[in-house]
Amino acid sequence: MTDKSSEPQLLSREISWLTFNRRVLQEAQDPAVPLLERLKFLAIFSSNLDEYFKVRVATLRRLSKLKKKTKAKLGQDPAEQLSELLAEVGRQQQQFGDTFRNHILPELGREHIHLISENELTAEQRTWVKQYFEDNVRDLLSPIILDDNLHHLFLRDQSVYLTFYLTEPHNPQKHDEERVLAMELPAKRHGGRFVRLPDVGTEHYVMFLDDVIRTCAASLYPSYGKVQVHALKLSRDAELDIDEEVSDNLLAKIKSSLQKRATGFPARLLYDPAMPDAILRAIEQKTGIGKDELVEGSRYHNFRDFFGFPDFGLKHLQYAPMPPLPHPTLPRTGSLLAATARRDHLLHPPYQSFDYVTRLLNEAARDPQVSDISITLYRVGSKSAVAKALLKAAKNGKQVTVIVELKARFDEESNMFWAEKLQKAGANVIYGMPGLKVHSKMLLITRAEEGHNRLYAYLSTGNFNEATSEVYADYGLFTAHPEITREVAEVFRYFHDHLDKTGQFQYLLVAPFELRQQLNALIDHEIELARKGEEAYIILKLNALQDERMIGKLYEASEAGVRVELLIRGISCLMPGLPGQSTNIQQRGIVDRFLEHARMYVFGNGGEAKLYVASADWMNRNLDRRVEVAFPILDPDLRAELLDLLNFQRQDSVKSRDWQNNFIGPTEEAAAAEGEVRAQFETYAYLAALGRPARKRPATAKKAPK
């Protein structure tokens, strides 16, 4: 038994997040991953780290400035924690640089792709680059002189800047001995970060835009004998200090806070290690950035720009296509409402197309018998087909209610844009909830049929966002089940009247009302079964596991004899295998071609497993400070389908890592009998078989090991 008086051992959330990003870096290091895809994993790693500094590191910096008595209540000293994190970041960045310079670049060369600098140009290439600069780049440059006339230099968040250090003037009497200038790299206006040079035979050549400018920098300042160019980048604090209250001017508050984010507290200034001290001193003086925020980087910044690296049409260096599969029970043409009236359907983006959702919305917008459409929007795409369908519905006279979460970090601007458009079109736009984020993903359609209203719902683990649906692996349920849809309607009524709905839900588990309590009850039931000597197990597939009380409950279950299996993609503060706490807990995570985004909770329940699909991770914020919905899968065939897919995840022996990032391979017996299992590829093959004309469910997935 776990000693109830002792605190459960937990892994630091911040360290756990860095452990997850290390898994992303492992994909970039894996020679089995196609080469250009490895570059994209470097871009993901870099983008993740930027967000980490903007959010987590910036928060620790703010906490470190609190008074001593206040900091003492936090437990670990924020300054000590920050020092520990930065040391780990430094180690990962060294591995990142080694991976890029000593592995990726040489392998690109072997594939006849050469990312060259200004020092590697042939005479012919140099002539071409200079002409390209004159035709396409020079007019985009706008350097600023850092002299006494400039009182302050503002650096935009997440933008690369180039500094110019001018020395050795040809005429010292007319020019200063040295001069420092800075400018934002015009990558967006140029149309990208990379410049593709003419091929030479079978050899492909490409340069950073930075290096094109370096090549021609001397021509910009002909009065100086030496022009040195270096890069830097600033990340600013991304936390929005917004009152968690809903009021008429919330939209204005968000807009104001976004403007503050652009000028927020500096979290990290990356600089080229070759940058002269004179440049760094000038930057510090003109920006007010302190030494604590200076972080030695590399010659190049914003590796997320490698998402736009040219592929030269070399398909063998990319993942083989996995086009969206036909759905086995949803019609390719015809009414999706009619199909949903007949039975429930599960959608599996990106293996199956998200277009079924936009088709459903467009059908509802046109249908004269549809009177109401209600939806929650957490992250809206900039060119959202979902929002356009809602606009069409509002213009067609439907009562459209849209719950827009304005506090969805980094998507606030897109959400505001569509919220304002929908409001102007006549939609009833509700901006979130008092003190809560609306994170649930729900769509409810009301249709008049045979003298009464019938409800149709789409419930999902993923956002109503076409762009992310091509990369994020999620589950979505189309249902007209009267009890489920009635309870979905109850959640939407809560958005309207803000009344406490505790006790109103028999099927859905809804936060912040009963989700935590119901999860505790489900775990307690497994504990009771284990103590009776009966089979008891819990399987959780989550993005993040951080809530201390839920982790403590899982520790209690473990020591009572409940078998606990965790599939955690990102953060997990739980530590498996601890004597007296977590000896019956296994934990692994999968990072592969698609981002594992779906959440699923499975409880053994004495042989009649209870299965919920959810928008909620097990974090404090999800269980207590967000509107979240976990929904059961009632159709037996769909339950079996989800459990088959879950078993692929449990068996994965190619892309699965344990909580310490060690790869998990098959046992000798499993390897001999079954071979390797790669969950995402198995999932695609399984769903492809479902979509064949016979429309029979494939043979049950291999039984997962206990």
C-alpha cells in the first residue's frame, strides 16, 4: 500500500516537457526517417523550444522576481529551476547542432543537395547570387544605424535580425572608425527563407537568404573595407495577463494583450557566437536586454523555416503518400445527416478526411429543416472552411451559436477575426466562460423531423481546423443518440445561462463539474476489483499527465494491484516503477509521422470495459479550469474498432519510447511471432481494410501484452 501521508514522487513538468522535445529530436536523428522529414523534425524541435522559452521560461523568470516569502511557497526556487532547465536546453541544443552539421548536411550532400554559404560559391554562382540580390533582395533591406541618434531599438518577437559591423573605412576623415547597423531579415516579404540556385548537372544548390545578404553586404557599404554580418533573434514572454472574466469588452482586452505580447518581456535573445563584443554591447544598450536573457545560439536562427526547405521533387527523401482513406460507413456523396440518423460513425483524421465535418456543416447550412447550429471553436484556421460554412448558415437564416475561445494561446488573432465576421453575419457569438477556457470540441445541429426536433452531434478530440487535421491524429464521433445529444445540448445551455449543471449528465463526463470526481470513482472501482483478486486495469492515452491528485490516485491504484498502462505523448509528471508507489505502472509515448493528439480513457470494469474519448488531458487546468467533455462510445463495433487501434499503440515497437526516452523494441518472442509493429502504419492499413467494398471490420488486432 502507498503511504497516504507521503507526497507522491513527481517529475518536474518543465523537465518532462524537455524530455518530450528530446523525442522529437530523436526523430531527426533516426536514419530510418526520410531525410527531408528529418529536417522537418528539426523545425518542429526548434519551434517547440521557441514556445517553451516564450511560455515556461518566461514564467519562471517572472516568478524568480517575486519576494522571498512568496517564492518560498512555490517549493523549488524558480531561479534554481531555471538554471537546471537552461543546462538541459544547452545539452539539447548541442545535440541539435551536431545532428544538423555532422549528419543531416552530409547526408543531403550524398543526395546531391548542397546547402552552401557565401564562402562555398563558385565564381559562376557568386555572379548569379549578386544578380539575384540586385533583382530580388536589395530593395527589401532597411538597416538602422545604432548610434547616438537612436534611443531605442525594438526587436520583434520571433524575427531574425541581421547586424552589420562596418570597420576599416577607406576614408577615415569622412567616416567613423566603426559603425553598427541592424535590420529585420525580410524572409516573409522575400517569399521564404531559402534561395534555390541553378542546378549544376545533377547537383542541387540552395542558400539561406541570410547568406545571400552576406555575399553582397560589401556592396551595400562600399566606403568600408570590412563588413561583418551576424544574426540574432528575440523571443518574448507569450503569457497574456487577461482577467479570467467574460465581459463586453473581452475582445478589446485580448487585442490589447496581443499588442503587449509583441512588446512583452524578453525571454531569450539568441545570438551568433561569432558576433563581436562591440555588436552585443550595442544591442544591449539600444534594447535594454540584460545579460540573463543572452543565450549563445548559432550562425542561423528560426530553424522552423525548414518547413519551407525546397524538396527538389525528390520523393524518396519524403514520407510515402498516405492519402485520406474513404470512410466505411459515411457516404462519399449524399446526406451525412441521414447517415448519422441511421447509426454512429467514428472519424479518424488524418487517416480519413476532415472534409466529412465541413460537408456536414455545409449540408446543415443549406437544409431548410435545420433551424439551429451550435459549435465550440478553440483554434480556427486562417482560411477556415468551418467558419465559412457557419457564415453561410447564418446568412441562410439559421440560428448559429458559436462559442469562441479567445484565450487559445497563439491562435487569438485568427479566432478574433472569425468571431467578428460571424457576429456581423448575425451569429450569436459567445466569448468563452467566466474563469474558464472552453476546450471541448462539440457541434450540435437541430433539425425538424416528423413534427419534432431531432439533434445531431459531432464530438471530437481535435479542433475544428482543416490545416491541423492533416497532421494531428484525432477521433471524432458523429451521433444522433438521443441521450448523448441531449446532454450536449445541456452543455451549450450552460454557455448561455452560466448556471451550475452539476448532476445533469449521465453519459458525458464534463469539466469543471464532475469529470474529476467521475474519474476518481472509475479508478476506485478498479481498486476495489483488484482488492477482491479480480482483473483490474486502466489504460490512458493522453497528451499530458500533470495533475498531482490524479497521479496520486494512479499510484494508489498501482499499489492496490491495478495494472496501469499509460500512452503519453508529451508531458508526464508520473514516474513509473517506483517501489511502493508505481510498480504496476507502465508508461510509453509515440512520436511519429503524425502528432498523436487523441485522448482515450479505458477502465476494465470487471470485463465490461468502460471507454471514453475526450478533449481533456489530466492536467490541473483541464480538470478544474476548462470546459471539457469526455464522451462514451456506445456502438459495440466502434468500441471494438477503437480498442483495436489502441492495441496497435500499446504494441508499437518502432516509434514507442519509455518515460526516459529509451526505445521500446519487441520481446524476442513477440519479434519472432509478430515482427515489428508501427502503430500509425498499422492504423492506416486497418482503416484501409475497413473502407474496402465488403466493409467488414478487419481481424482483431493482435492481443496486447499484459
